[in-house]
Amino acid sequence: MIEEKVVEKTGEIVLGAAIDKLNAYKNKKEWSKLFIDAGEFFLQQVEGGDNIVEDMSNLLSRENMKESAKKTDEGSRY
């Protein structure tokens, strides 16, 4: 009787872990597909797709992010 409960509980734990792992894998694949699809959309469907990628690269550059952080810090005076 105790052995059956241990086996049952062990099965529940293993099944729960497997489900969690599968969900994590599914979510990772969904995010990956979203980024790939978005990139393909910008490059194939939008006129000037190369310009969008360049603009995004400039927007997210180290220097621009530092400047944005500085402006945010200056503007958030409580």
C-alpha cells in the first residue's frame, strides 16, 4: 500500500516535470518563431526593409541606449 502511493506520487512528479519541460520548449519555439517571422516580415513585406533593420540597429546601439538612459534618469525626479 505504501509502495503503491510512493510509485503513484513518483509518477505524478515525473509527469509534472515532463509537462513543464514540454511547455518551456513550446514557449521557446513560439518566441523563436515570432522573432523569425517578424524579421522576415520587415525584410520582405515592408518597403525599405534594409533601412528598418539599420534604424533598429542604430536605435538599440550602445551609445543611443546610454543617452536614452541618461534622459530617463534626468526626467524621473519624484
